[in-house]
Amino acid sequence: MNKVYSSAQEALHDIRDGATLMLGGFGLCGIPENSINVLKQMGVKNLTCISNNAGVDDFGLGLLLQNRQIKKMLSSYVGENAEFERQLLSGELQVDLIPQGTLATCIQMAAMGIPAFYTPAGYGTEVAEGKEVREFNGKKYLLEEALHADFALVKAWKGDRYGNLVFRKTTRNFSTSMAKAGTVTIAEVEELVEPGELDPDHIHVASVYVHRIFQGKGYEKRIERKTVQLAKAN
């Protein structure tokens, strides 16, 4: 099977209105920049997006929010996006705020084929509303269901033509789990290499989980907020 696509446009060609997407990244670290830009150009709407965060106003998922393409967000942190806040407070956007560890585990469970799990996180808060509660060893736990997606969009440092992926440092974050939880996983990579060029011990996601791969370009690699320390006078 040929998994290599010539461009993001070609790789994402069948994403339609109403799709559920997982998008890797933490803040703006390791987000699939090319894929997000193409989704904006495609104009697909009513998307449900599962991502640790919602980008910033003019970058990452913030671009899709500005374009009113997202119907629902499932996230754990959204504090850097003013447009997200506006849409939430105005009722334009459905939002499920999920504790970060719970969100990660919901994705991991989907990757392992486990439909649900119990966690103490969120018990006694609004997070628990409408969820099954059970007691284990004198402690209350919530039942959380695994999260699946029609498409998982991730960005890796290197990948080969079979779809094996290597992430650089913290860019692996949510991406390694998301790559295993999508019905179709699409990976964009900074460097596309031939099979055999990657050290097997360095591969983070095996090719069996990746359905499409393309070499990205023009990565900005922004950070959400730059903070520096002023030099001390002698």
C-alpha cells in the first residue's frame, strides 16, 4: 500500500463537514500546521475537534475557530484564545473541558480498544454531571468513555514511506496516542525518508497505525507566550 501523498491537500481530501478530528500538539508545540491550514482552505464545517488546547487567535486551531468551522471542542486548556472564550460565552461553540490526564487516558483507551475506565479525577465537580459513579476501596470514581475520531492529524519530526514516525522531544505529547486512536491517521513530517533509514529503537509510532503520510513545509513552530528574563545590571 502506498501511504505517501504529495501534499496536505491530497492527504486530507476526504474530510467532510461534521467529521470528528483529533489534532496532536501541546499548546503550539508539535501541532499539524500544514493540515490545519488546509482545513481552513477547504472550509469544512461543523467539526468536532479533540485537542489538548484550542491554539491562539491567529494560529493553530484558532484559525478554524475564527472561520467558524468548529462546532465542538474537547480540550483541557483553552486559556490563550480570546475568540474561543467569546464563542463559548455567546453559546456559539459547544465545549467539553476535560482534566488533562483524563483526556490523555481517554485517547489511550481508544488506542488500546478499551471502551471505558474509572478515574477519581473530577468527582464532586461539574465534570461528574451525568456520569456513572462507583466506589472502590472507599474512594469514588467516575466512568469515562474512550475517545475515538474519524481522522487523527499528527505532526512528526521524521517518517518513512511505510508510515513509521519519530517525534522530536516534547512534540510527541498527545500525538503518539492520537495516532493510534483515529479511524484514519494522517501524519505530516518535517523529513520523509526511505524505509530502513530510521533506527527501529527510535520509532515512536509504528507504521501499522498510520494510513497516510506527507512531507510538510514552512513550519513556523510558534510558542504561545514568550517570556524572557531581563539581564541584571552589574
